[in-house]
Amino acid sequence: MSANPSRLPIDAPDTAAAPEPDPKGCAMRLSVNGQSRAIQADPDTPLLRVLRQELGLTGAGFACTNGRCSACTVHVNDRPTRACRVPVYLVQGTEVVTIEGLAAREGLPPGQLHAVQRAWIEYGVPPCPCQSGMIMAATALLMDKPDPSPAEIEAALCLDCGCGARPHVLRAIRSLAERMRSW
């Protein structure tokens, strides 16, 4: 039950050290938002379902179920990952961060928003089901590439959502990238 090595990083985390699923049991431990969490799930259950149903973390959206949108994007070892496409056993031994844990990962106190979340508000990005995933993808992009081009932003965020957020998202990320250069 090993991962296909030709998958893109967004499809699954690096699985070189991923343990094989326990054939007889469903008890697993995951590190989610800096906490070790015990779960009971079939090893092939999508990470998205575990996050939402087992752990009550509903920020990762359930939209397309095939990885085409970015609604379910979370970070696995700081890489954007579509949680609807990753079996939960593959994330054992990794650090999963959801939108609920994004600000805390940066050391911000409870109730504070991450810089990308604040940019979303500042630029009036309209609400849509893909929004939390776009924020997670944008955060990963800016961590990896602090001055992305518009093409890199579009490629990272999968902006084919039909909600009309695209121009707002592009402005928010470009503006934040410009501000980050002066920090």
C-alpha cells in the first residue's frame, strides 16, 4: 500500500518514511496543530474525513472531493496538501496544520489572525467554500517563495473557483508579499 512516487506534492506528503498501515487495527496517532491526537479510522480514510469527523476540525472544506479545488488544503510538514486525496495512514509521523492552527503555529495568541487571513479581510476577498484552502495554499506559497509572480500565485492556489474571488485573492497576496519584503 505504498504511495505512487509520481504524485505531485499537493497530492500527498513525502512518504519515504511513512509507516505501512496497521493491517489489524485502526488506532493511530496524528500530530495536528501541534497536538498529538489519537484516532480510530480505517488507514485508507481520507485525511479530510478524519479532520472533520473524528477531530471536529471543519475549517478544511469539503467541496469537490477529487482535489481539483483547494478547499481541503492543509499543511503536511509545511507543504500544501489536498486532504481529500491523502489516506490518513500517510500522515502518521508528520505535522498536520489546519486553518484552525495556522495563527498558533506562528506563535500568535488565541484570537489573532495570521497575516494571510488579515490580508484576505483587508482586500475584501468574498466568502466561498474554497477560502480556507486558498489561505493555506497562499501561506505555504509565501513561506516557500516570498515574492511570487501572478502566475505562481494562480498555480499554487488553483483559482478556478467560480465565486469571483480571483482578483481579490491576487491583490491580497501581492500586497502581502510586498509588505513582507519590507519586514
